[in-house]
Amino acid sequence: MENSQEIWSNIIFELEKNYDHDLIDDVFSECSVLKDNGMGLIYILVNSKFVQSRINSIFYLPINNLLKKLYDKPIRFKFVTKEEFIEEENKYEEKPVIKTQSFESNLNGAYTFNSFIVGESNRFAQRSAFLTAQQPGTTYNPLYIFGGVGLGKTHLMQAIGNYYLDDHVDSKVLYITTQNFIKEYSLSAKNKELDKFDEKFNNLDMLLIDDIQMISSASKTQEAFFNIFVNLTNKNKQIVITSDKPANQLDNIMDRLTTRFTNGLSVDIHTPNLELKCNILKYKLSQQSPASVGDDVIEYIATLFDNIRELEGCLRRVLAYADINDVDVTLSLAKEALSSIVNSKKTSDSEEKYENCKSIICDFYNISISDLVGKKRTSNIVIPRQLCMYILRNKYGVVLDDIGKMLGGKDHTTVMSGVAKIENELKTNSELKLSYQTILKKLNLE
Ligand code: ADP
Ligand code: MG
């Protein structure tokens, strides 16, 4: 077996085949092998947090894949700063040597508690996740984390796994998306290898299953998951589940499962407020780039979305834009860099408004959307259709052609006469006027 120095050089050599030489040089030239703990964990010294975060976010998975490809023996690199290494040494001083059995955990090393910024909206979830990581399988089992897209569920879930794995290199922690769980199950069933499948999952020390709302309604997959769930929780092995909704609102999942999901602890991550969004952006900035970016720019970006992933995208775009044009990051530059994103957001916000208008009118008149946009000419349908044209034109300022398109491809003269018809009717028809006013209220327009 090669020594750790050779392993490290090999990996750099392999990375250079796939990445730009300057990038590899830039990131890795100051890194060095610090220590091989003899159990498959090799510490690599990095000279700053900045480099560490670049490695963890860009190279962690490729390096793991290379290690797996090149060596039969399980090996893991851990990138540490000097201070972190000293801390680790103290931590391990009195611990007995653990025998390694490695296992592909699928974890992304960048998702840690350290890199998770806490605010009002995620404090409870973070606290619960941290306690779970410290005492897995005991207090909150399963831990069920739910909330909207891009709010940090996957990050928090993986932080639990990474934290635990740091102290228990030999344990079998598995992160898997629900889609991959289904895929693996179907493939095993097809190849008549369900024994292997069961063995893999039933021997885990910790199972992190992401986006459980995606579990198919196929009862066999659910049954398989149910069995694993019961088996692992009976053995006090920690399970962490994420979802976009609370367990009792999951459709198509057997009650037997959803009730068990609530046996442990359910926590939700709410929409972040402006302060948290700014703090997260500032943190991401400090990890990604030495560029100086004013608070006004950070705040401008933070107002655009609630989804943190989108905010990160905006920040990256602004930085790249400044970099490419070789100028400083200012508020006006940020606005310029993000103008197309802001415009398409406006468009999609408007589209949402128009769709909402259509469905409120349909609800009010108790007709279906397909009737509203269809060709039927009975008066119970023509009136709502024309009223919809009128509101889109007069309240939202949509042009006639576009209204026609939104209502199933009517031409603009049809829309024009529909709008005129309602305008006249409103003058004399008090029943229509009342309906119109009620609808405006529902649309928050009056
Ligand atoms: P979800 O799984 O809820 O859709 P993710 O966990 O994938 O969201 O988060 C999306 C992105 O936002 C990730 O890059 C994650 O690191 C980042 N993120 C979300 N919340 C935070 C936070 N509180 N602190 C730092 N980064 C965060
Ligand atoms: Mg996710």
C-alpha cells in the first residue's frame, strides 16, 4: 500500500487530467499531508478557511470518486486548518483506536454545521439537528425536517451526517435522495438482488433520506422503506427525513409510515427574513471571494428571493460579472448583472397573478379553467370569460393580443369586443357590477 503522501500526489495528478492546471495549482499548491491516522483518514493541511471551502465545495466529490476508483481500501481526506487540526488532536487524544470499515456515504463535505448560518427561521431546526448529531438514535428518531425549496433542508441533514462521521469514521452513514432510493430498490428487484438491498440498508448506522414527498405511490417501495424504517429505529439507529410538507399532508404515502414519521420530532424551516438572508450572503461571500462588496449590494440581492440557492446564484453572477469586466462591485453593477434575472422574475410573478385571476373568476362562477379558455359560447361561460378579459385589460394592463393568448388563443378583436361588452354592462347591470366588485376584492385590487 502506498503511503499517504503518495496517495495525495496521485490524486492531485489525476485531478490535473480533468481540471485546469492553474486552478489545481491555485487551490492545492499550499496544501500538504499532515497526518495519516492509520484508519483510512488522512488529514490535509490547508492554509486558510477560504481554500478549505473552495476544496469542499468544488473538489470534495471528485476526490472521493477518485479515491474509490483507485483504491480498494477505504480512504477519506479531511481538509483542516492548523487550528482545527490542533483541536482534533486534543479530541482524539484519549480515544481508543477505531477499526475502519469504510462506506460510501454520499455526503457533501461542504454541508456542515459550521457553514450553516442560524437565524429566527431556522433556529429550532438547526438546534434539533445539532442535538441529533450529538446523540443519534436516542432523542429524536426520526428527525423530520420540512420546509420550502432552497431553505437549507439538505444542508442541515447532511451536516448531521458529516458531524457524526467526523467522530465515527468507521460508521455506515448513508445520504440518499428518495428518487435514488426508489431507483436502487427497483433495480435490485429487477435483478433479484433484494437480499443485498435489505442487507445494505438494514446495516446502516444512520440513514438520511432526502425529499420523502417524492416516494412513489408504488406500495412495494413503501413497504420496503417501512421495513427498513422499523428495523433501524428498533435498533436505535438514527433516521433523518426531509420533505417539502408536514408528514400528515403527504399524499399517497401509507398511514403506517406517516404516523411513524411523527413519532420522533418534526421541525420546520421557515422563510428567512432579510437579516438572515444578508448574513448568509455575507458568509458565502467570505468563503468564495476576497472581493469587497458593500452592504447595499448584499441587501439588494437579498430582497430578490427567499430561496437561498437562488440568492447564491445571484451573488455568483454579480461576482463573475465584475470579474469579467474587471470592475468593482457596486450597486449599479449588481443591478445590471442581475437585470435579466429580475425581469424574468417579474414576468413569472405577473404570470402567477394572471393565473390567479383566472382561477378566482372560475371559482366564483363555478366553472372550470378549460371552460374559461375554451370555445363554449353559453352565457354562463361567456360572461366570466369576458369579465376576465376586462380585468386583465383594465386592472393589469395586459395588451389585447396577450389576453387572447391567455384565454386559449382568441384573436384581439374578440378580446376587444368582450372588454367593450363588460364596460357597457357594468353601467346598467347591477348584478354583474356586484360580482365584479367581489372578484376585485378577492384579487386584492380594491
Ligand atoms: P433545500 O434542501 O431546503 O431545498 P438546500 O439545503 O439544498 O435547500 O440549500 C440550498 C442552498 O442554500 C445550499 O447551497 C445551502 O448551503 C444554502 N443554505 C441554505 N440555508 C443556509 C444557511 N442557513 N446557511 C448557509 N447556507 C444555507
Ligand atoms: Mg434539498
